Amino acid sequence: IGDWSSDVCSSDLAYSHQAGASLMELLIVLVVAAILMTAAVGLFGRSRNSIQRQNAARQFKNYLERARFDSVKRRPSAPDQMARVKLLSATAYSYTVDLNQNGVIDAGETVPVDLSYSGDVQFGGTGLIYPITIVFDQRGSTVTTNGAAAQITPVFYLCNGACSPSTSTQANSSIIYLSPTGTVAMMNGGSTLP
């Protein structure tokens, strides 16, 4: 009996020394947790910027489609009555449609849109001279002119920061392509244009 009780007592002491974590183990766990949190915060920031850019691109695409539908529905023959989207700068544009549904575009039916509220989202591309005006005729076809009154191909890059067609990737840009017939396509940056 004496041997058995001494074994129990010595094993209880061995277990009592192993309970809990050492200071070194606790520091290692804290360092690993800090590294994981830093990585998670970085990924969250990048994904938030990407979501803001994609939302701004979807909104721009929707305004283009809305302007096209407005011109097709009203069938205007006078250029000043045709629905339009106008890029004013790299971070601002406006759209003009028949908001009050009276069949004509009245004064005050131009709505400004400011991209500066969407983080660092801005328009990019090659040789953009502002203002760029996209006009939809009664068939929904487009004519796009830049600030130098030259017709241009409407391919717009919405970027997180500055970008160009050569630096456009899925991670930093969305592309809005507008065909001459007025069809709008939204693609990931770095995609091959139709």
C-alpha cells in the first residue's frame, strides 16, 4: 500500500507541473494570431476596394443602358433631345434622360455622379480628353466624342487608382465596352475586348 500511495502522489505532482501554458508558448500563439490578423485586414481592404470599383462600374453600365432605353422609347430626332452620358473628368460623370417621363428632356434632367465617394475609383484609358459625350439616337446607336470633338471608340476602364489598357488586370480594373449599336458589356480588367 505504501508503494501505491507514493506513486499516486508523485504522478499528481507531475500533472500539476504540466497544467497551463508557459510564457513562451503564449507569446508564440500571440505572434501567430497577430500575423493572421494583419493578413486578414490587408485582404479585407483590397476586397473592399475591388467591390467599390465593381459597384461603380455596374452603376455606370446601368446609366448607359438607361440612357439608351430612354432614347429608344422616346425616339428623339433633335440632337439636344437624345439621352446622353457625359464623362466630365476621371472621377465624375453625368447622365441626361427624361426623368419626369413627359417625352422630352427638360432643363434640370441631368444627374451628376461623383466617383470620389467610391474610394480611389477613377476612369482610365488611352488618350481620354474630357469631356467625353456618349449620345444615343432613336435606334439606340451611339456616337461618342471627346473634348477635341473627335469620335472615339467607347472603351472605359474603371480602375482602383490610375491604370491604362496595358496595366489593366482583374485585380485593379473593370472594363465597360460600348458597341456602335449601343450594346453595353462589362468585363474584368485584362480581358480581350470584343
